[in-house]
Amino acid sequence: MPPLLQSLIATLALAAVPLLQAAPLNATLVVEADKPGPRIDPNIYGQFVEHLGRGVHEGIWVGEGSPIPNVRGIRSDVVAALKRIKVPVIRWPGGCFAELYHWRDGIGPRDQRPRGVNAAWGDEPETNGFGSHEFMDLLEQIGAKAFLSVNLASGSTAEAQTWLHYLTDPATSGAGAERARNGHAAPYAVPYIGIGNENWGCGGNMTADYYADQYRQYLSVLRPFGTLIATDANADDYAWTETLLKRALYRHSRSTPLAWINKQPQLAMMSLHFYTFAGDDWDTKSPAVGFNETEWARSLLRTQKMDELITRHTAIMDRYDPARQVGLAVSEWGTWWSADPKRPSNLYQANTLRDAVIAGLTLNIFQDHADRVRMANLAQMANVLQALILTRGAQMIVTPTYHVFDLYQGHQGAKRVPVSVSAPGYRVDDVDLPSLSVSASLGEGGRLTLSIVNLRANDDIRIGIDLRGVAARTAQGRTVTAAAMDAHPDFDTPDALHPRPLAGLALQPQRLEVTVPAKSVNVIEINP
């Protein structure tokens, strides 16, 4: 073959490669709206606040005298943002901080409250200016429910019981009268009570057997106050779950300690904690920005492990609780990237498009396990880890993760419906992932909400969706995406990641076609 012709053929072949790569990939979905399943508990979209960095001070609490607009010291802009996405429940005061917290330090006149240090987090100053009353005020302003973590490691059953009497008793009682003198005559509602936090670690270095016995002791005095949530296994410590259920799920007889007296469970919920970074090494987490596609893929692979954890813990729970009366509360979850030396406060990190994709993937997993997962709490609500809110003095911005929670509101309280996915795989170096994560639910009036996460960093995906059991009349979608994997908002420019309309929806009564952008979170609402 003449050299000139060889050169021409090679040039044409190379020119064709980008044309082939530019074409969207193809996938199909089958959504069975005629088979509604378990209700997706709104508490899956819960939040977590710990005394750490600027998570409380500045992020939520600025004090009545602050020039930052506030109501009784609580930031008005933050409250408005959280109300908008209908935050259902907030866990407080920790975290590891909860295991050192003594509630009496946070009541009464603020100028008389003891000052100390937060030994759980680098001996940061702790003013105790934000205590029980301030937390309950925050909940009332947002319209959220309380999830209190009681101090098991350095506290006692008596201290926990006294705290709950103080918060919930009528003003005619001694404890209620003290609360009234401190400014709130009406009892507070405390529907969820966590018995300790990470008691295998910062919460006392306990064994599962010892914790199970501690739980039973706390149960004996706190049962009347609300739903009790047992502390978590350390991610994939399935032996912890086995031991806890064996020793604490049911009441035992006096003569044979492991014999069941009845089948009424003493556990309403048990918790699970799990964090995402790039890989499985706590010491090598990946930076929050400036990462490559391999780190992107490894982060998503780590996120997917949440499905395995829930599946395997649920299998153990099913042996002891086949009726599925006991719920799973994923009371800490989110991304944890390597520390930026220029960060303004402890565990503050940039929130990028990668965080949004991880949030969508994780929420889809929770929804697909709605028969067991009854609550989840993102870590954390403001200025810490995978935050919804970031502040800089008087300025406030919402993050890509916030936008995902906004998009997913249609799932709250709806019934999960099955979805089958046929799509090509996604391989990056030695990491194999699916290209799509999809979840669907059926809400009021037959509204179908479909959340589609495109995990691929560089490829749009054209999707044909078979809609069974619904005659669709209208469909509209929104998407969160950007050109760069680490695109993120800042305080000085408009939010480039704000959800925008998802273009190109082609709807027929029982079929929908759409192209979802690369690295995106998409939610489509379909109405009959």
C-alpha cells in the first residue's frame, strides 16, 4: 500500500474515534408503577448536627445580638433554606461530642453557663451557648423532629432520665417547672432517643455484649419517653449486630437469660454509620477538589458498599425479626475527604458535583431498602463534612448536596416501586461500576417520581423508559450537573450547579425517552 494512502487511512481512523465516543450510550428502564411497595419514610432525609468546627456556632447559632439576621440567635437564612427542603429530623448533640456532653451545662442564663473545651474534637472552645432550649427552638423554626443522643460513656441512666423529664414533663412537675423558669413552659416533644454513639469506639470502647447490657439498662428507665435507637455497629461489624439482637431484642426470663418471654421487641431501631472516601483506607481519602477520574470511580465504589452493608445487616435482622418491626437508622453517612490545610474550620470541606452524585446514589440505596431503613442522618448539616449549608460570616450558600435533597422531595412519604435497569457497565482502571443508579416511587394522586444518577464522568446516556401501570400525561425533570467533576459553588459567584430543567423529554402515555448528562443527578416527575 502506498505510504500516502496508509497515512490517509490512519488519519481517517483517528478522526472517527471522537465521533464514536461523542454518541450517547443507550440504556433501558422498566418502571412497575402497578407494584407499589414499602413507604419511603421522610426521616430518610434527616440531618445531623454536632458541636464541631463551625457546625453549630456560625453555621446555626449566632446569638441574639448578632448583626446576622436571626430569630432568638438562630440564623434566619439557614432556617429558611432547611424549611424549603422539609428537613424532617435532626440528630444532636453528636457524635463523639455527645459522649462527653452534660446537658445541664447548656441550660439557664447563657452568661452563667460553664465554658469548657471540646475534648472530642481537638479541645476546641465550647461556650455551651447552644443547648437544649436552643436546639428545640431550631427544630420548631424548621418544623423538624428531635433525635437526642444521650451520653452513655461519661453519663448515667439517671442523667439521661433527668434530661428527658426536664424536656418533656408538664410545667406542674418539678422538672417541668425548672424548664418553665428557663423560658419554655410547654413540654417539648422528643420522639427519638439514641442510646449512645459509636460505643465500640469514642463512646466507651465497649464490646457488643457489654453495650447490649447497657442498652437494656437504659431501656428500663427511658422506654416511656420515645423511640429508642441502639448504637451502631462499626460499618461491617456484623457480629455486633448479631450480639445486640441476641441479647437485647427481646425481654429474657430470669432463669434462662436468653429465653424470650414474648415477641414484643425492645429495640425500635438500631443504627449504622458509614462514610465515603476514595477507596477503603481512612488514611488516604482523596482531596475534596482536584481529584481525577480514578478517584471519582473509587469514591462511587465505596459509596455502593452502603447497599452491601444494609443488605447483610438486614439479613441478620431478618433472622431475629422476620416481621421487620425493627428499623435501621443510618444515623451518620456522607463524604469525608482529606483535610485542606487552608480550611477555615475543623472538618470543613468543599462540596462538589461528586458529593451530589454520591448523595443521589446513597439516597437511592436507602429508598430501595425502605422496608428496613426508617431514618438516615447526613453528616453534617452546616460547615462540616458533606454539608447542606456553608457559611462565611454573614454569607450563606447551599451546596450541590442540598440541591439533591431538594430534587428528591417528591420521594418523601411515597411508596417505592420496582425498577429494572439495563445499561452498559462503567470501568475506570480496576474499578467496575454500573453506569446508572435508579429509584422510583409512587406518591399522592398517582405522581411517579423517578431519580436517575449517571455515574459516568464523561458519557451522556440515552434512556428508554417503559412505564407500566401508569398512563402518563405530563413529565418534567431537573438535573444537577456541570462540566467538571469537582465543580463547586463559592461565595463570590452565582451557583453554577443550581438545578436546571432536564431538556428533551419525549413522553408517550406508557413510555418516556430522555438523555441524562454525564456525571449528573436527575429527577423526573410524571403525572397521570
